[in-house]
Amino acid sequence: MTLFTPDLEPGDLSRPGPDAVLVPGWLTLDQQERIVGQFHQWAAGPVPIRAAKVRGHEMSVRTVCLGWHWQPYQYTREATDVNGARVLPFPDWMVLLGRRALKEAGYTDARVAAYTPDTALVNFYDDTARLGMHQDKDERSLAPVVSLSIGDACTFRFGNTENRNKPYTDLQLRSGDLFVFGGASRLAYHGVTRVHPFTAPDGCGLKAGRINITMRMTGLDG
Ligand code: MD6
Ligand code: FE
């Protein structure tokens, strides 16, 4: 049976899996709006936002990256699958935001201080976009992934580490929510089964669609 989480108040944590922590309403509307402003700049280039191709098929989600450019199964500094341009640097403010996110999720000070994310995948979903069940395993590091959602809510399917199938839990990720995926959940399968149009709150900076930012440590150097 698919489980649905009850509606949570801002500030209530939920732990859908071991070392997986959902913090509803973590970003203020003001912060969300500022990040959306940044998103429009990132999307313009030097590597424009694009639908990555997975085994020849374009994803319905469009992605722009910071720090390292992700293309299916690898990270590179130049977007060799787009226009060859170098990816934008990873912003310092996002490193600090990532550390604050881990602190909020209950990580120890030592693990917070050791967290230096060096890539962010910034995804844009229109109301028809989906993301199939996958593991995030293109990184060499198993440091946690910090996920931020802005705009329309989505149904996020959080699964198990064995396969794409049940058991899984369907969660709502809403504008401003923080989700931290670490430890025993780091390699859990997960995906976005649908986006819920007209659910973006006034003032978040996005009228329609959903932005998701996932910051990670690649474990790569150079
Ligand atoms: C999304 N997120 O929320 C897609 N991956 O749109 C992911 O694929 C994801 O949210 C790893 C950890 C957290 C995530
Ligand atoms: Fe993922």
C-alpha cells in the first residue's frame, strides 16, 4: 500500500526513511523569491537550461547546473553535451545554505562543517514533467543530498535501496520544503510522479511550475 504523509505544520520534521528528513516550509517566501531570481540568471547560461538526454530520450525535466555539469552518468566542468561552455561556479552562499540545512536536519556539528557541496542540479518542471525512479549514484561521495523545492507542489516517491518498486512512500514536496537524503537513504530510489498545478504560493517568485535544487558533493577534484 502506498503511504501518504499527513499534512505537516511548518517546522514539523518527518522522517520518511532512515537518515531521510523532510523539513516543511524551511525557506521563507523572501528566500524562495531570491532563489527564483537567481534561477532565471543561471538558466540563461553560459550553459543554457536544457533537457538532458538519457539513452537517447529527452527528459521532461529541464536542468541547469552549478559547480559541475551533470550529464547522465557523469559530471564534467564543460557542458560537452550542450555547447561546450564551462559551468557556472558553485556559489558560496549555497555552501552555507547546505550546511544550515544539515544542521536543521539534525546532523552533528562535525558533519555539518565537513559538508562542502560542489555541485547543484537545478531542475525545472512544468505541470506535465515527471522524473522516473532513480538512484543518485553519479557522485563518488556518499555525503548527503540537500533538496530544496520552490513553486508548485509535487508528489515525490521515496522508495527503497533495492529496486524501483514497492515499498515506497509518496510525499508532498511543497514550496520552501527542505529534504535531506543521507546515510542509509542516500542510495534509495526516488522520483517525481506528478506536479500539482496552481499550488505555488503567492510571493514565492514562480507563478507556475516547480524548481528543485539538489546540492551534492561529487567527490571529484579539479
Ligand atoms: C526533485 N529530486 O525533487 C528531484 N534526488 O525534483 C531528486 O531527484 C532528489 O529531491 C536526491 C535527493 C533528493 C532529491
Ligand atoms: Fe535524485
